[in-house]
Amino acid sequence: PSAKVAKKNKLRKILQFHLDCTTPIEDGIMDIGNLKSYLEERIKVNGKKNNLTDTVAITHDKTRVTITANIPFSKRYLKYLSKKYLKKHQLRDWLRVVAKDSTSYDFRYFNVNTDDDEEEPEE
């Protein structure tokens, strides 16, 4: 039985995810520290909020939040929380959360086509 426990511990991976907020931070509409504290309050570990302890670590630099987890953790859960953050701060109408690669999300503006030719009637 102890050999099985040892195998489970060796299989445990350290997962690392990134949220890249470069564009909205450069435009001054978002605060990276605010996003980090929001995630710290909202991420659930074992069904409880504010229960990060040493299993989930959240760090940030100027434009990026990094989440490191020693437990099974879903990238999709980060997208869900990011979208809730945008909605709470009334940014959801302008920003969207897009997967950049398998371990990171990017905050981007919605593409709004402003083709003036189609709107103006031809004379």
C-alpha cells in the first residue's frame, strides 16, 4: 500500500497559469493589484474561499498575474473568475478573455469594425 501512495505523490504536478493584462493596464482602465486580490478572495480550495494556504500561490508583476497550484486546478476556472472580475468592474462590455496558449489567457478588446462606408447613404 505504501508504494501506491508514493506513486500518487510523484504524479502530482505543479500547474502554472498566467493572465496577461498588458493592453488594459497600459490604457489605465484596469489595476493589476486589484485583480490579484480579487482572485485571492475568490479562488476556492477544497470548496472554501480564502483557503489558499500553500497549495495555490498568486503573484503579479506590472502586467501579468501568475497562479501556481500544487493541486488539480482548472484553467477554465480562471477564465470564469476573470470574466466575473470584468463584470464587477463594468469592463465586460469592452474586454474579453482569450486563450493565448495552453497555460495563459489574454485580456483583449472586442474588435469593433467602424466601416463608415456602409453606414452613410450614397448620393
